Amino acid sequence: MRILIVEDEEPAAKRLVQMIKMVLPDAVIHGPLDTVTETIRHLNEISDYDLIFMDIQLADGKSFSIFDQCRIVTPVIFTTAYDEYALKAFELNSIDYLLKPVKKEKLKLSIDKFRKLKEYYGQGDSNTKLYEIIRSIRVSDAPVYKDRFLVSRADTMIPIKINEIACFFAEEKYVFLLTHDNKKHLIPHSIEELSIKLNPKLFFRVNRQYILSNESISKVFNHFNFKLKIELKADPKAEIFVSRSKSSEFKAWMNGEW
């Protein structure tokens, strides 16, 4: 089995190679490749792999952008330290999603899953049929995002459409939604739950407290230590910051690259 590893952290790459060798002693492992640019160039020249292990955060950006410039028919197992990318990975031809540090037991389950899919759907050495099956499964099982929230106000229930919402935020033990006309409503969801229920093209979790709508942002300022400061149209007095680790991803999202 020919396996390609795309990973920009050397210790993580070495550990992954060791575990793959334990599970698949006869595997021929190539890589690691550590950048989006290098991976695009490589896959446009050599693409006859049986399986790809791909980190999401690479040295020069998110590996999701590789799929925009390469036709990858090889099944992919994504690896990442952040579970917030699961929905995006689901949209691509991934067969699994492993959180770092990757554990041998989880890795073995992912490889077993790949083998079963390959055995049942694969033909010869080609991954094309398996790719089409994975894509069809992803389309039919695509996540359904919330398009409205029902909130309580006194003795009434008010439906609020998703395009009316500027942001969601946590305050002490409660979570609220804020509409574009600056109305605040208590909702029975955690920020973590909302991160899964909301369309990632429309909403972005900028920190532990806030999830912002792309329509709510008035201005973005460069701030100390490479952080970003966000000004909302609905509540310009609120001070909302994007951490240094998320700033590049946030800019890509704002630029419509998700």
C-alpha cells in the first residue's frame, strides 16, 4: 500500500509513520510534505497513492485549499489538533478524521475502515470508484445547518431567521444571540453546540466566547501581538478579539476562501 503523509510538524510526522508501520508493516510511506504549495505541486505530478494522511493546518495555510487546485481521487484521513474543522473535512473525500495526538487504536480503526471500503467498492488499483462512492455518501449525508432559532420572550415564542443574527456569545453561564438590530435573546445552546449547528461559511468562532456572522462585521483592526480586533455593526462598543492562532484562518474566511 502506497501512503502519502502531509504534515508540517516533524515529531507528529515521525510518530504517525511509526504507528502506520506497526499497523501496516508492508506500507510504502512517502513524505512528509509540509506545505500547501509543495503538496499541490507533488500531487499534480504524482497521485497514484492508496491513502493520504493529511494535517489540516500546514506551514503556509489550511490543507483544504489543496482540493481547489488538485483533483484528488485518493481517500484522505485528516489529522488535526482542532475538532472544529470536522464539518469542513466531511465535505471533502475524507474517510475519517483523527484528533492529535493520534492514538494507535484510532489509527487502526481508520485503516480498517479504509480497507473495508476498498474491498467492497474498489476495483484493481484504481481509487476512482471508491472516490465516487465516498463523494456520493458525503452528498447524501451532508450536514443540515440550522436556519432559524425559536426564542422565548415573556409569554411568547419568536422565530428568528439565521440571516437576522449578528452573533452568538457566552456571558457567565448563559449563551445569547444578538440580532442585527441589537436585540439580545437567551438560547438553550452552548457555544460548542452552535459551532456544529451553524453553517461555517456564514459563521466563524473567533474565540471561546463569540461566534460571528459574516454580515455582522463592520471593521477589522490589526491589534497587539498579531491579534485582530473586530467591530460589529450591531454593537460597535463590544470588544471582540481574534487570537493570533486564528487570525489567518479568519482572514481567509472573510475573504470567502472557505
